[in-house]
Amino acid sequence: MRLVIARCSVDYQGRLSAHLPEAVRLIMVKADGCVCIHADGGAYKPLNWMNAPNRLSESDGVWTVVNPAGEKLTITIAELISDTTFELGVDPGLDKDGVEAHLQELLAASPEVLGDGIRLVRREYPTDIGPVDLLCRDAHGATIAVEVKRRGDIAGVEQLTRYLQFLNQDPVLAPVRGLLAAQVVRPQARALSADRGIECVEVDYDLLRGIQPDQHRLF
């Protein structure tokens, strides 16, 4: 990972235009190619970013990041304060909590609940940016990348978007479409998913476990 502290301005051109005026910021370049610009505040969320895959070029204090969709991030560096690179090694990934891990296991055993004709290819399909929860095929043989969450939120959509960008570089798998499977999908996540062509499916954890809804009983 490369960490750069610099006085810089940032311009984004893509679906809209955005400008960050000159200030001291942290520029983070991850091994997968993701470029993020952070301020010293605002919690974990970057001010602007460009997900992988993309192409980063540096020339005379100007960084240009371009992705296959034609979006461009231009970072103009007025003063370079620090430029450090660290080798973090391979990340083992996030250990899911019990419910989420079990939900993934149940969906792997019954992928048809995600849609007619869907069949499992592999659980935890490995990629250079982390494992895809479920890699599936639909009834027509097209590839589906499934991200499994207890609660589907924007972070899950962003994570699945990165996987799709990576998987679609593989001619054997492409085109790959995304599916976010969760017990509950938040409205914001549905809106972002629709914008990115990702399908959302809400699944009933109890029914997958074979637990029927409460029924009227004599005792």
C-alpha cells in the first residue's frame, strides 16, 4: 500500500463533475489499484476515490486515474509532504459472524432460492481482491457473483461492484452480473444496486433452515 500526504486539489469527471480545492490530504493507493483521497476527518469514508480496475499515471505533479468506463480522477499536487510504501501481504479476509456464514452455507446448498435455474459453481471463489461469496450460473449458463449479507447496505454494494469489475476482466467468466442476497436490503442499497445493474434478493433465514412460520396450535 502506498500512502502519500500532499497538498493537492482533486477533480473528478464521470457521471458528474466534482472539485476538491487545494488542501493537505492523504492519498491512498492500494495494491489492487484502488485510489482514495482522505481528509483528517469524516470517519472512514474517502472524499473521492476510483475503484479498481483503473490506470494510474504520474507526470509533473499531476496524477491521472482513468477506469474502463471513461471516468477520470485528476490529482494536482502542489506540495509533496510524505510518500511511503508498505507491503501488507495477502489479507485473509473478514471472518463472517455466525448468521452470515451460515446464511452463505444455506444458499450454497439451495442456490435456486436466488432465482429459477441458478446453480452453484463454487463457494468463496478466490480473486486478487478477496473471495466472492458464491459464484453461480443461471439457467442460460451466464455467470453470477453473489455477495451474502445479513443486512444489505451500501458497503455491500460497493464490495460487490469491485468484484464485478475484477471478474469481468476474465474472458472465461464475462459477462458477470451481480446479486446481493440479504435478510434485509436497505432502500439506499437498492437504489445504488439499481444504478449499477445489480439485483437484490431478500432471503428468509428461518425458512432456509427449515423453520416454518408460527402456526395455530392446540398446545
